[in-house]
Amino acid sequence: MSAHTSSSGAAGATGTAAAGALRDDARTIGVVSLAHGISHFFHLLLPPLFPVFIREFGLSYSELGLLVTAFFVISGIGQAGAGFLVDRVGARPVLFVAMGCFVAGALAAAGAQGYGGLMVAAGLAGLGNSAFHPVDFTILNKRVSQPRLGHAFSAHGIAGNLGWAAAPVFLAGAMAVTGSWRLAYVGAAVLALLVTLVLVLNRRAIDDRLGAWAHEKQPAGARGAVPEHPMAFLRLPSVWMCFAFFFWSTAALSGIQAFASPALQQIYGLPLSVTVSVVTAYMLCAAAGMVAGGFLVARTQRLERTIALAMSAAAVLLMLAGIGVLPGLVVAALVALAGAGVGLAGPSRDMLVKQASPPGATGRVYGTVYSGLDIGFALAAPVFGALMDHGQPNGVFYGSALALVMGIASAGLISLNVSRPRVSTAAVG
């Protein structure tokens, strides 16, 4: 009888511990994903109101593209440094500083009196954005149990895409309600403050010093010798292939986010109310693709194949959009659907970076690799803006498709430099 009681008690304790681990994982994933969503929201702090700035300040598309460049140059440079800072002082304090930068950036946009003020807003928002990938992935890798890590990456990516989708709707809606684009930016500052409050209330869930899992602390034999010098990871070819992958894939995204709407207007004569919604639909489709991608990453070890198939399909759809022979509404739907292919590749992409990270260098690797994202945005935006200024709107879709193809090639090179299998099917299922 006592043995039975002891056995039942042990089972109950195990069940309670499992429920507690699930609850802790869910809270950490939710809070980190919310923070990632607001960072992507601030990627689009300025682009949704580009038509307003053209009217108010007489700016060209090339000048507007340079605002995007400023955001991502500052974010890219800062992101590499933020990775080292996260490894040294922890992720949570860096996250709180980043949120403060977002509040300041939104207020700077609200008070802008010309191009210089908009540039200050872009710079502050970019500085805030620089922290998020090294912060987020450090917290997830240290706080989330291995069986749920793949789904954590998926939720993280979905939240980012929802942030992208929400920004145009929020800013345009706030401007319509208040009658002022400046008050719309005050609303964005309040939104960032509210998210900061949620982070403070859940600060224990994002304290990477309390991480129970720390997946990067694996035996060195699985990855080779652990480099002792803090810069030694830069010698790994896989790190730079990951960087290239992010550069090309986000160069494609830059064209769609900032210029798909005016390009569709010029090529197909679609109204602004339709073309603006295409960018939001693209992001929503990408979020749906990431849901499926979170399950796919748990069922395949050939991550580069998933990436290649999904991004190839997206490239084909964007090429069709550029040709200009299909009906405008059909093309709008195809552009939105292309987002699903990019989203499907997202969790596999994040797992590839994890596999390429040497032990103890999570923040540094994610900071360096994801700076490729920022540089891709920074360099691509003025190129696509120049295409628009020179009457080549089709080039937005052709260029985005070509960039996706280059991203596929980079993902294939990553797989040649990362030993397999790095993550078992059971590990992330």
C-alpha cells in the first residue's frame, strides 16, 4: 500500500513538474514573441506614411529609401555589438534599453519638422531594433526546454510578421481616427510603453541568468573544440553563410515592404486601399507559413531543402507579379501568397543558425548573423527606391525574386559547413 502511495506520489510530482515546465516555457515564449512583434512594428515606423511625407515635406522615393537605410545601418552595426553585450551583461537589461529607444523614436517622428527629424526617428528606432535578435534567441535558448524550442522559433517568427502586418493598419487607422499623423506616432509611443510594462511585469520569465536549459552548453565533441577567444567564431564559414542568407532574404523583403504598394499602383492601376493591404496580407501569409514551418522543422534534418522549396515558390510568384500580364487583383493575391513561402522557411532558417552557433557564443553569433538582415534592408531600400524613381516598378518584383534565389544558394552552402545531424527529430518535436 505504501509502495503504491509512493509510486502515485512520484507520478504526481512528475506531472506537476511537467506542467510547470510547460507553463514556464509558454510564458517565456509569449513574452519574447510580444517583444519581437513590437520590434518588427518599429521596422515600419516610417514606411506606411511615406505618401504623407512626400506631401508634407516634398521628399522623393530615393530620399525615403535612405530613411530605411539609416534605420537598418544603425540596427546592423548595433546588432553585432549588442550580441557581445548580451553575452556579457545578460539579455534582459539590454531589452529594456531597446524598448526605451522605440519610445524615443516614435516621439521623434511625432515631432519631426522635416527630413532631419525623420532621420533622427529612424536612427533611434534602428538603435532599439539592434538588440532584439541576440536578446530574443539568447533568452529562448536558455529558458525554453529542447522539445519546444522549434515551436518557440516558430512563434517568435510569427509574432514578428504580425508586427509587420500591424504597423500599417495601426498607423493609418490612428491617423484616420485622430486626423493627425503626428498623433498616430504618439500612439505608437504609447504602444511601446504598454509592451514595456508587460515585460517588466514578466521580468522573471525573460531573465536568461535563471535559464535552466542553456542549449548552447553542449559537449564540445558535437561541434568541435570550443573556441576560447571571443572573436574566434568569426572564423567559422557557416557563420558567414548564415549572414549572407539573411542579407539576400531580407533584401527581397525590403522591396516588398517599402515599394510593393506603389509598384502595384503603377503597373496595374490598383487603388491605394488595395495595394496597402497587400503588404499586410503578405505578412499574414508569412505568419501562417511559419506555423507550418514550426512543425516541418521538427520532422526533417535537411533544413536547406525546406528553405529551397519554399523560397523558390515565393520567387516564382514574385516573378509573375513583375511580368505585368495577369489581372491586377490576381497579382495582388500572388504577391500576398509569396509571403507564405518565405514564412515556411523561417523556422528552418532559425534552426540552421542555432546549429551554426558554437557553445557559449549565442548572443555574438545571432548578433553577427542577424546584422545581415539589417544590412540587406539598408542596401536594398535605396536600390528599389531608385528603380521606382526611374520608372521601373517591375524591377521591385524581379529584384526581390532574384534576391530570394541568392538566399537559397546561401542556405545550401550553410548545410555544407554544418555537420548533420545537429538536432534530432525528437529534439524539437
